[in-house]
Amino acid sequence: MKNFVEIFHDPFIWDIYRQIGNLETASEESLKKSGGVRHDFSHVSAVLGNVDQICNALGLCDADREEILISALLHDVGNMHGRKDHHKNGALMAEEYLNQIDMDEQVKFRIVDSIAGHGSGSETLQGKILALADKLHCTADRFYPTTRQVAPEESHGVSLLMDLKSVDVSVDGDTFIIQFTSNGNFNMDEIIEYQPLIAKIFIPIKECIESLGMKQMVLVDDIEWIVSDKVITAGVNELNQWASNNFKDGHGRDTFVTNAN
Ligand SMILES: [Fe+2]
Ligand SMILES: [Fe+2]
């Protein structure tokens, strides 16, 4: 794990995420632009934890784990240059950074590819695990505290996620289990109305688990959170509509592609 530990302790990387946090909280306007969603080191740290959990559940080898941990560590550095195209900008920054490290070219390629694809679907299992670990950080600590005061309709449903406290991942036979714990107030019927948000969370879940050839089970406390393909498709269509309308406003994202039908 030499490379991961070295990168993890590199002040250059910490400084990038510190700057991202400062940019997001610089003013009410910038906080609003970030959607109240953190892309600072606290987010990265949670994604690293999720990657660890997924690797443990799947019994992945140390080499695969290290590769995905490095991609998780670097995945949001592109936010230094704003939300728009942060996947692509981050991939370029990561490539430049990793070129200074003695690393297998194939591994480097997959790390950069995972970062480039963490919002819109990566072809590799490593990339799909990164996207899953990223989106599973949709619990209360993902958001700046003021997000809780924003009405659900204004936050596109995001403030409702603040009722989720934590997430755990496990495997039971051929079932991949994602277990959220809530504060008791999480409302599945209310949040389902925010289809783009649901799509953003459930697409990486579905794509990763399908590529593993496993069945998915998502629970909030002891209730199964079932989302139909119809809801996901409607959410994707709405996301793509937003992307084409708002690209200039810093909400730009790559076009979402999904197999959901
Ligand atoms: Fe990101
Ligand atoms: Fe992220």
C-alpha cells in the first residue's frame, strides 16, 4: 500500500481539498452553487471508508483495494476549478500528479479512467466501485449544516437525505446489501418525488451490483428501499435536461447514460 499511504499523506492533496472546502463556503452564493454538498476532505474521507467496506464485503485483493483507494483519494480534485467538468478536470489533474509516481501504466490508466467516469458511468469494475462509494456518501455528513434548513423543493430533495445517518455494505450469498441507518424521520414516499436525485444514487448502485452479477438490496433501517427502473429513467431524462439548460451555470455534468428501462 506504499503508493496510497504516500499520496494520502501528501500535503499537496490535502491543500487542494482545503481550498475546495474554502471555495464552497466562501459565501452564501458559493454554498448555494455547491448545492450544500461537500466536496472537501471530509467527503473524500467518507468515500475512502465506503471503498474499504465494499472491498471487504467483496473480498477484493490488496492491489485492487489500493487502486480504488487512490482513485477515491483523487476523485474530486477537479472541483478546484468548479463543478462544471470536474470529472474531466480531475482526471487531467490526477494523471499529471500520478505521472510523478512510479506506478504501473495500466493501474494509472484505470485510476484516471475511474475519476473521469465517476459521474457518468465507468466501464471498469474499479470505476463502478468508486462511483458507488461516492454516491453512498449521501448521509447527513455529506452536506453543509445549513442544507437542513433548505426546503426539499428548493434543494431538489437533498435536504431530505439529511435524515440518513450512516451506511453499511455487506454481502450475503449472492446479495449485495446496502444498509442505511436513519434518524427515524427518513421519508421514502417523499424523496421518491425527486427522481433526478434518486437516479443519481441508484444508477451507480444498480450498475455496480449488476456488473458483479449480484442481486441488490437497499435498506433504510429495516425497510427495503425499492426504486423502479421507470423512476430511474425519468430521473435520468430530467438530469440530462438540466445539463443542457444549465451547463453555463456551473451545474454542468456529463450526460447520464443508463441501461435502466
Ligand atoms: Fe465528483
Ligand atoms: Fe465525490
